[in-house]
Amino acid sequence: MAMSNARYKLLGGGQYPSECDEDAPVPPALPVPFCRCEPGNQLAVAKQSRHPKTAGRAFYICKWNDLMNSCHCFFFQWIDGPDKFDHRIRLFPYYPSESWPYNEFRRRVPPPPNPPPMTEEEKQEAAIYRVNNLPKCHCGVLAKLQRPNIGVPPKFTPFFRCSLKTSDGWPASDFNEYIYGPRSHWPTEEEVRDFESGKKPWLCTTTPSLRCKCGILPTKGVVPFELGYGYYCGNSYGEYWVHILTRKLKLFMIL
């Protein structure tokens, strides 16, 4: 439903700058401002910009910042000035709708440099050493080695992940390293040139890849244990899943 002109003005339409306005005023960050949503007691939330002109700068925006949401208003206010500009944030995917209350907001910290390249022989030696000397994850506990299922073609490289789990089964931290060493976080120089030339879209225009609770990329297709189409564990295949699927089909035919 189209928004009336009166409501558009009431919610601040045309009255605020946006992410592309690099020269807009930068008021003090505190106190946290209220946005224009009714009844007027909704605190704004913080985000970081991915716009080419203002990348890395934090700003306040309406909590309901999805334009498809009928509750949203057009409030916008810079938290950071031009000195916080950092184009490197555009080299990584993110969730566009993600925002935080100011007291919970944490600016993105760039990952460490990519590890030096390794030969296959060096990877094998490092893997043997790390299996016998398990690395510690960000929680300070020994990491768990995640391997592909035995007896089938491997679908991913073995890696270490956090051995602790949250109440709903997810790893307690985002620690994730290959069996032979840390992963590469930064794009290569060639990939960056492709971004700058327009051959490839900047990674900030994409969301992070889905991962299952094992920490691996899921498989998209007919979910064996639900008889529906969607995503399921990328390591869930083999005789066990054939048995589960057969049993489900038999039950479905009986019903």
C-alpha cells in the first residue's frame, strides 16, 4: 500500500541525510536519539556503512530499517565522522538488515592477514602436528576436528571448530581453521582488482554463506528427513540417510 504524503512527512521523509551523504553533520553520539516512529519512544539503532563514499562509518537508523516494513521511518544520523572511513569493510559479506542498540554495537574488526601459502608437503606435516597438538578456539578450550563422513568422497577439507555449543546446538564461537592451519580471510589482489573494475560485485553486497551446526556449507535440495525442499547438513549422506529417507517414505505411504 502506498504511503500518503502526510505520513511520509510525519515519518521524516526527505528530512534526513543518508549513507551516501559524506558531508552531512555529525552530532554527538550520546545520548542515543529517538527515531520518528510512533508513538515517539523508539530508540534508534546503530549500523556501519558499506557505501563506497562512507564505508566503515557508523550511523543511527530506525530499528525497522527495512523499507518493506510498514513500521519504518526515515530517521538517519551519523555517529562517526569522515576520519572513520575504511573501504576495507566492503571486502567482506554482511547481513544488510543487521543492526544493534548502541550499547551492544561493536565496530567490525578487520581479520588478520592471510597466512603465507603452503605446499602440499607442508600442509601434510602441519596437519599431523595439529592433530596431535589441538589448537585452542577463541573460548580458550581445545578445538574439535570436523571430518567428512568415512567411506564416501570428501565434500570439504577437515577443519577445527569450537568444541563448546550453545543451548540450541550452535558452536559457541566462530573459530574455524583448516586442519593444516588458519583460513584465508582477505580476497586476493586479483579479486580486488576485479571488484574495482566492476567485473565482480563487491562482497559487501552479499550475505555470508549459510552453514549448518557442524560449521560446513549445507546441501540444497530435497531434505531427506523432512520430505521437503530446502537446506540440510552438507555432511548428511551415506547409508544412514538412505535408511532414514526409506523409513519416512514408508510412513508417508501408510498415511
